[in-house]
Amino acid sequence: MNALTQVKSKLHHNAYVCTDLEKMRAFYEEIIGYRLVATWAEEADLFGKVRTYAHCFFDIGDGSALAFFQFASPDDAAEFGPDLQPSGFRHLAMKVDQETQDGIKDRLEVAGYFESGQAYPLNHGYCWSIYCFDPSGLLVEWTVDHADVEQINADKAATAHDDLKKWLGGDHTPNNEQFHR
């Protein structure tokens, strides 16, 4: 570990471009339960061109937010919108308690997300997750930590640098005993 002091911060927001803010609002407010806390319509000179857009902020429960932009111009949306084709690796993970995760799971089931393959559960060993693709194709995970997460995290922190060196050196042996039983 280097001599730098641990940085303390809190996520303000994480932002993505979408093509339909109403579909995003309905998903995040009516199914997930995140409250829409701001909609800003703006026009700004971004990267040498005046662009018109709106962005909506959804409070995820701790004061930080997910934000989604919709550009008035399809050309701007194409330029700035990341390709969010379904991918199980690029995703957002939200830490929730069991009651919250159960409620999200129930609402996703009622809305047909599991039946259509747009949502699925996964037990990682150190946490239990529900994954779901939102209307823009962004994969979002709601995770509940294992009851012994503090000890699990302490054990992994003690070996994190050595584990990375092994991986980079070509030793790709799984080290998640909880997951690989």
C-alpha cells in the first residue's frame, strides 16, 4: 500500500444517455422505487457544438443518484450515447438490504422481467444479487452482502495485492471459496 491517505468521497451521480426518459422514469420510479428528484432541461456548448438535452436524476436512497440524459438531436444521442448492448460485465451494483432486494425482485417478477430473461439472480458467495437490464440496456445489480461480509472483506483486503500479482503472473486459479464449492 502506498503512503497516500485514503480518499473519502461519496457518489454524486452516475450518468448515462438514453433515448426515452419516460420509459426510464417508469422503470426506475414505478418498478424499482427510486424517486425522480430533478429534471433539468439544458442547452450548452459541449465539445464545440451547442446541444440541447434533458437529464433526470433518481435518488438511489442515500442522496446519490442515477442520471439519464436524452438529447433533442438524434445525432447528439448517437455521438454521446454509449453502446449499452446487454453485457453481464459492464454494470452498476447497488448495495441494498434484504427487504429492499425482495421488493425489487417481486416488482420485477410482476412486470415480467424474469420471465423474459431481462432479470436473473446470482449467488456470488460473498453477496446475493438480482440483475436486471433497464429499458436503455444498462445492466443494474441490487446486492445483499453475506452475513459475514466484514470478515470476508478483511480477509480479501489482506491478500488483495498478492492475489492481483498471482493473476497478472498467469495464475488464474479461482480464489472465491464461497462461490466455487
